[in-house]
Amino acid sequence: DADVTQTPRNRITKTGKRIMLECSQTKGHDRMYWYRQDPGLGLRLIYYSFDVKDINKGEISDGYSVSRQAQAKFSLSLESAIPNQTALYFCATSDPRQGQRYEQYFGPGTRLTVT
Amino acid sequence: SQQGEEDPQALSIQEGENATMNCSYKTSINNLQWYRQNSGRGLVHLILIRSNEREKHSGRLRVTLDTSKKSSSLLITASRAADTASYFCATENNQGGKLIFGQGTELSVKP
């Protein structure tokens, strides 16, 4: 089984709808991240969480919110989806206890289309 | 704003040739990492080089880091068709924990 899972994998929604993307991990990592990927722009950080009680905004948090329900779960919500939020969304985890290494482990992604 | 810029944006080579991708960044870093992404899939970590290291090897991968020029390169030797993917550099600054990704290099290796 995959260590980092995302649901749904694909979603089409209409402008103005609320949508939640979910991420679960079995790696036991404290740190979790949400990114979006747009063609030609690489990955941009939306929110990140270093533990259950720690939530931080990333580079492009406007229009998004998150919830860290448990160490293993980190959800991303779009309160009122708009077409320019159409993108590929990735969840990732990391564990700084691994000897100061901050490599991240990514989920398979959620392709979101807002019409 | 993006920390890393990658060059070239796209690279097409024949199987067996070497592929070199470059990454430049703007601020001081703790480490620099390279990731690979197959089309539409999640990123996979390839190699990490710390700011006090100049060169690192892993299998057919060789990474160099020049902190004076704020640049890094990834060399894939004896490329294979299965190396076809997008490659991203990512930098972690001295505040720790967050990565900033470049825009990626799309590598195509033709059989």
C-alpha cells in the first residue's frame, strides 16, 4: 500500500462549490504539506503543518484552508472554488528526525477541474 | 516567487547519451534536492546535497553544487528511455522544513 494517499484522485466541480481534498499517510511523519502544480510553474506551497497543532500559510494560501485532524491526516479545502484553482494538487510528508534530512514524500496527486 | 530556475526547460536526447540539467537559486540554502516526476504522478526524491558539499553521486546520477554561484547541476549518465520524466530542483533554506521548487526540466530520452 502507498505510504501517502490522496482522495479523490480526480474531481470536477462547479464554480462556487466547496470541495475538500484529503491526504493520509502511514509513514508516521509529523510534517505535512499541500502544493499545487500548474503547467510551467512547478510546485507552489499552499499550506504546511509541522505537527498537529501547527499550521502555516505557504506561498499561495488565499482561497484555501486546511485542517490537521491527526498526525496522519491533513485536508485541504476550497471554500468557494473558482476556475483558476484548476490544477494538480499534491500532498507531501517529511520527517526531520531522519538525521537533519528534509526530503519529502509525495502522494499521487489530485487532479481538480473547476468549471 | 520561485526560488529556483531550471535550464533547459526541455531536453531531448538519444538513449545512451548523458543529460545535464541546471538549477539556479537566489538565497542561502541548507540543502538542495532533486526530484523526478513521471507524467501526472507524484514527485519522487532522487538525491540531496547539503550546502557544505560540492558533489554527490547516486548510481547514474551526479549532482554538483556551487554555493558561490548559487547553482546546481544534475547529470544523468547513460540515459535510458525510462528516464523520460520531469526533473525538479528544490531548495531548503536555513529556516528549515520548507522546500521551494524550480519550474522543472522536461527530459525526453528517445530509444
